[in-house]
Amino acid sequence: MSDDLVLEMRDIRKEFPGVVANDEVSFEVRRGEVHALLGENGAGKSTLMNILYGLYRPDGGEIRLNGKPVSFSSARDAIQAGIGMVHQHFMLIPVMTVAENIVLGIEPHSGLLLDESGAEQRVRELSERFGLAVDPTALISDITVGQEQRVEILKALYRGADLLILDEPTAVLTPQEAGELFEIVRSLQADGKSIIFISHKLNEVLEIADRITVLRRGRTIETVPAQGATEESLARAMVGRDVLLRVEKKPAEAGDVLLAVQDLHVSDDRGIEKVRGISFDVRAGEIVGIAGVDGNGQTELIDAICGLQKIESGTVTIGGRKLTHASARAALDAGIGHIPEDRQRRGLVLEFSIAENIALHDYAKPPDAKWGWLFPARMVQRARTLIREFDVRGGGPYTRAGGLSGGNQQKVVAAREIDRDPSALIAAQPTRGLDVGAIEYLHRRLVAERDEGRAILLVSLELEEIMSLSDRILVIYEGEIVGDHTGDVSEEQIGLEMLGGKERAAA
Amino acid sequence: MSDPGPTPSPEQSAETGTLAARLALKQRAGGIIVPIVTVLFAFVMSFIVLAATQRSFHTALLAFKEIFEGTGLNWIFHPTTNLITSIAAYNLSQTLLETTTLILTGLAVAFAFRCGMFNIGGQGQYLVGLIIANWVGVDFAGLNSFVHILLAISAGTLAAAAWAGIAGVLKATVGAHEVITTIMLNWIAFWFGEWLFGAGGPLQNSTDASNPVSNQVSPGARLPDFWGPQGFQGLHIGIFIALAALVVFWALLNRTTLGYEVRAVGFNPDAAAYGGINVKKNFIRAMAISGAFAGLAGALDMLGGTTNYQFGQLDIPFSQVGFLGIAVALLGRNTAVGTLFGALLFGALLYGTNHGLGSGSVIQPELAGNLTYIIQGLVVLFVGADILILYVWNSRKRLRRKPPAKSTKAAQAPA
């Protein structure tokens, strides 16, 4: 058995000041296997891989590669031993071509000059062999993110990698690109390469992996074959308790219209019309989900409702108040709550404390302030209550928001928006980048707020999230609503409409 | 340790945030140690320069002793006794006069910085304060002294606020960068003063048409001295106004909704706008408040000793107090307490090197003048460089603790 093991990591231990990132972690990979490494943020996946890749020295434990003990002191050693790593953030030089990037550092020469055509030739061979379609002569700045990722994979293969580490490879990809990546992974596997696939997405791990190792709080919880594992069993191993993946909710009891959009037209900052005549209502006690591929006008639609983007024509009505050319302030005062899609760029001032962030909308109103004078103690008091209520972990009222994990940052944002008691709550990609436990919490909270009688507008790129939470689903495509479903509707139908299948759907 | 996919880690997003956010992050990481080390480093370098040029360790030591005594800070060791005391006391009063001005020009830079803007226009705003305070201080003679002083100070402060506000308006409306506009406004203020008080100018003195200088501020509008020998330029009450300004700065930023808006805009204008804050209004308002601090510095200088405005001879239009405010604020981390200590350091340097070395007893006077600039320059250089020091410091820590994108790039590149 052990002779077909490419990699064995035994009892790996790594401590950082105050944290044991890896606590006697064991992990192995067979030849030609896709082995998924699954765990929540902070479970120790990246630490383990950085040790394997020679970026960290382990404090204890043993690494064997093809049966021989190894000790890497740099990434260069790891690369020479046949390990390749594709990071989440690509490291390519935009002004150079695909081929130049791939051969960088070990260029083929003809005399003193770079053998440009030789490099292109070898890149072409590699890309054909593994079905990684890229044009070797294209500039990096001109290719898509999915193609950049292929270049990174080619770079690793060019350096002779037999064991490939893919660190959260689908995080930056569209669903289509992710599908293509899976095909590439399968063709690499067919060629005898071994692949470590790091992820915290359960469905894709089940789809691509042969075996799955789950880490939790720096320890190995289990290694299981993908066959026979379920999302529920994996989630339980990851989080350490039963996780409700399906959201339980009662049928909606819709009331008055609290948010209405009438024939809205909005252009983006470059003057391109992104929202082209959208109308819909959201009633108290219902969740309306907007499904769509990224960039079809969702951002501009939300910004226009919240007074953050100029409206060309049409109206927005919040709680009966018409706010057409209103400021963000006016929208907030009319009762909008908004969990923005980018919590770090917009939802939080990372340098501010949690207490200051919670005051971001209402800092100028009692009890936070009176006559322009702030009362920080009251902010802190409110923050303390909300931190408890929303179970924000990792800090108190004075903790800098930037120091919190993504899930806890999102809880701070949600706490602020819900605590304002908004009549209409807009949740834009509320669970993006969060781990299973935080997603579960936010989903339950959104349903609870719906039951409180708020009108909730959910915008998400994750179709599954839309499907499981929404009482009514609208599909947006190129700035128009192309689908409107209240009853049962299949994922396929919505997927088709998301890709512009309006004509086909009508036919 | 792994980050969620599409969400960059806090550290990374701060890297791409505003200047103020990046600076705040680096400075917090450095704590109080880095500015202190910076200053020590600058002194050590100056000492090496001195010792090398004089080819004598001893001379360099003596020169530093002269500088120290030139600042008058030795007064605290023997505050009551002999002749040295009165010389030291006088020197100290002069150092504190410089400090008064630098506190305010430092606050001017710091306040704009907290709103994410770089106000290079402190010098011009200071000049506007000088000019307007001179005009009000010369005219309106015969007013009640208290009223006259208050009027002159208010006028100088408000005029400078309006002056700086121009840069804020330009930024808010057409997006003109404040670094460019404030530098331009510096020169406009400079030549405006030259025209006002120059030959044939509307505010030239009324006695000698060949002398391009203003009238003296009327005695009733002068700030009373409270420390120093009679007949000399002593320490006037402006220092208390500057100290009060430090408190106002702190309270304004940390205890008012205005300050909350300023800080939110400074750290993250996108989040501020999302929070319902009018970002453009804040650019204009913060720039005006920033200018008010610099204008107050000018008004106090005019009413507290200089008393007239003269182009060319007098060093005021050529002084660099507005620009030194940048170094003061940077060293002081854009906080009230930091600005106080930064101003004290630069005030002492400014007067101590000029005056202490100027005596020529240790090194030749013509050399001393240049050494003054060298030492001041080194301190400013190292204050600027501490951002670099912090950067190196932080990347070291990043490498050790958690090497994502940046450091792994370095590790991978040679492969």
C-alpha cells in the first residue's frame, strides 16, 4: 500500500505565537489521486500546504515524498522535488506573454537570447497534452482570470510538478470556468499527476475528489473516500456539530409593499446603462431573490436603491416614501438596511473599532451623539450588546474590525443593519467567502428577519443560496428582469435564464 | 490560516486602501518605538557627519552640547541661579516660540491627513494668516485691546480657512489633487503678500515709500509676553492658544460627529459614503479646518513679536514653518500628543542649531549655518524614511508569520 503513496505527512506540528496552527496533522496522497483538503477558514489548511511547499519550517513531524524523508527550506527545494503550487492570488507579470511567464527563471536560450519560439513551442506542447487551452503569445493583461489560472498550472507543470497543490482554485472562477477547471484536473489525473485540492466548498469537493481529509482547529478529523460521503457528513466534520445546510422556513406571509422599484434605469460610472427598466415590489415578510451572473446590473441596481448611484429615470419607493434622486442619507433615513456585497471595501471601516463600525449609519443621532457631540461610551455599550446577540467572536467593542475573520466581520455588518430596524433589508452576497458555520447563521437570521415582517431583497451569485432562501425569484440578465418565479422552479430553468435564455424560454 | 476565497485578508486590503489607512496600519505596527528610534538615528547620523567633517570626535561632541544649550533646555537643570540661567531662560523662550508655531502648522497637516488628504499648503495658509492679522492689527487701531486681538486672530484664522477651502472645493468638484492645488496656492499667497506690502502696494507702510514693508501692528493688538526680560522678544501667550488648539484638535476628531466623519472618510471614503456621510463636504470642511490651524499660527506670529510683514529681509516669508509642519505631523503620527512632541523637537532644533552653532565658538559660523540645515534635513529625511523602516519591518513580520501573495512571490521567482 505504502509504495503508491506520493506524499506522507506525519504528525506535523506548527505553532505561531498564541496559536497552534497544525497540531499533529497527518495527511497522505496516493499517486494519481485527487485529494481534497477541507476545512473552515483558520483550520490550518494553508499552514499545512505552506509547510509542504517549503515556506514554513514545521516545529515537529515528518514529510516523506515517494517514500523518502525530505526537508525543504524554500519553495525552490519543493519545486525541485516535483511539487507545484497554484496560489489563490496569481503571480504573473501582466506585461509579459503567457509563454514568457511560464518559462520565467528557466528560459530556453539560443545563444545569449531568449529562445522565444522554442518557449512557445514547449508551452504549446504542454497545453495540448493536458487540455489547458491558452494562447502562448497572448499578454497576461489580455486574458481572463480562468486563463491566468491555467497559466499558473502550466508554470508548475513546466517545472516538472508531479504533485500539484491547488489552493481554493474555484474561488476566483465563474461556474463555467470552474467546470472547465474540473476537466483539466481530471486530465492531469489521467496523466498520473497527483492533486491536492484545497477548498471549503462541500459540493465541489464531493464532485472532484477521490478522498477527502477534513481539518478542524489545526487537527486532522478524518480522511474519507468521497464515495459515500455527503455534504451533511462533511459539514459535521468541519464544524464539529450538525449543520443545517437546508434552510428551514415557513411559507411567507407577505404583507404591504415596503420596497418598490418602478421602471428603473441606471448607468455605471463610465456612463454605460447597466439597469434597463427594472420594476419589482418586495413585500413585508417575504424574501425576494435576484439571481444572475455577475456584472448583469446587480451592483448598480442595489446602489441606486440605496442612493449610492445616480438614477437616470424611474422611481424607488421605500416604506411608502418616494426617493428618486435621494442621497444615501435619505435612503437610510427612509428605512433601508443594506448588507453590501463587499464588506471590506464598503461595509466596514477596517481601521475603526467594532463599536465605531456599528455606529456607521447613526453616529450623528441619539444615543450615539447629540448636538454634534459623540458619546463613545454609549457606542461601546450598544456594540457590546450586539456582539453578544450576533455571536461575534474574536474581539470586543474596541477591537479593530480589520482584525476579525471574514465571518465575524459580516456578523458586525449584519448586526448593524438589522439593529437599525429597517423596513427593507438588502442583502448582497451576504455569505460570500464565509465558512459553513457563518453561512448557516446568516441564512437563519435572514429568515428570522423576514418573519419579523421585514421586506428582504437578496442578491447573490450563488444560485443555491437564492433557491433555498427566496420566496420569489427574479432573474436578472443584462440589466433586465428576464424571469419571475414564485412557485416551484427548477435550478436548470433559472440557470438557463441567467445565461440570457429569455428568448429560448419564451420559445 | 487560510483566507476565504474572494475576500482579501485585512492586511492586504489595507495595502490597497487609502494613504491614511495604510499609514495608520504601518504606524500602529511600529508603535511609539519607531518615531523615537527615527529621531535617535537622525542624531547619530548628524553626529557622524559632524565628526567626519571636523575630523574630530571632540568637536562634534562640543557642537552637540552647543546645540543643546542653544535650545535653552539646560534651563531646567538650574532654573534660578546665575547668568547662565537668564541666557538659558531666554533661549528656552525662543525655542517655545518656534514650538508654538510648529504645533499649529503640524496640526494643520495632521487634520487634513486624518481625512485622507495631504495638505502641503500649510506655508501658504500661514502666510494668509500673517497677512490678514497684520492688516487687522494695523487698521482698527483704538479698539479695545482684547477685542482687537480677538478680531485679528479670528480674521487671520478664517481667511486661511477659506484659503485652504479653495483646495477642498477643487478636490470635491473637479477632483483636482490637493497636493498640486495647495502648492499652487502657496505661491499665490506668497506673491499676493509681496504685492500687498511691496513698493506701491495697498498695505505698504505709510512712512517710507522706498521700504517694501508693512506697518507695525498697533501696540494694542499685540499679544502680551508673560515670560522673558523686558525689551526683548519674550514668550507670548500664543503658546497657551497653541496648547488649547491641541485639545481642540483631539476633541474635534474623537468626540464630535464631525471628527467621526473626517476619520471615516480618511480611512475609507467608500464605506463613509455607504454610511451616509457626504464625502465631498468633508473634503472641503476638513481642508478649511486644516487651513484654520495654519492661519492661526500665522496670526499668532504676527501679533506676538514679528509685528510687521517684510519681503526679502525678514525671514518669515522664507521660513519653512509651514513645511516643517509636515515633518512634525508625520513624526507625531497625526495625533495631538505626537504633534506636541514633534513640534517641541523641531522647535528646539530650529532655534538650537541656528543659535547654538551660530556663535561660531566651536566651528566656523559659515559652516555652522550649513550644519544647521544638514541636521534638520537629516531629521526630516529620517522621519520620512520611517515609513520605509516600518515597511521593511512589517514585511519581515509578514514573512515570518504568514506568507501569502507577496512573500511567496519572492520565494517563487528565482525558481
